[in-house]
Amino acid sequence: MKKTSKLSDKIIKIRKLANLNQTELANLLGVSQGNVSHFEINNVRPHYDTIKKLMYLGKKYGIEFTLEDIINARTKEQNKDQEI
């Protein structure tokens, strides 16, 4: 079972509610499709500017980001380091 974060879950939810594929969301965010994929599987945290765009898009679909979502967003690699 893959471990996700609240942030990655919200990114997936926004994309699905907006009826976008990863490439289309990437174009809206100004990042690559590979970046979106990494955000969704929690390998990479989005840059602050990307989070702002996601927050704006999320608001259109009733998905709010909390400060906790953003601050506590940890990648899988960071989670591994913490478990040791």
C-alpha cells in the first residue's frame, strides 16, 4: 500500500474533480507531467509557487489547503529518514 500525504491526496482530488489528466494539470501549473506524477505519489513536494496555483484551483472545487497540509508535507524519502 502506497503511503500518501494529505497534500498529495488533495492534488489527486483536484485533478480528478477538474477532469484533467496529469499533462493538462501540469500545463496549468507550469510544471512537467513528471512533476505532477511525483507530487501525486509523494516523491517530490511542489514548490511554493505551484502550491499557490493548486490552492487557487482547489478553491474552485471546494478543496482547501491548510497550513498544516503544506508544512507537514513530507516526501516518502523524508518519511524513511524519520523512521530510522
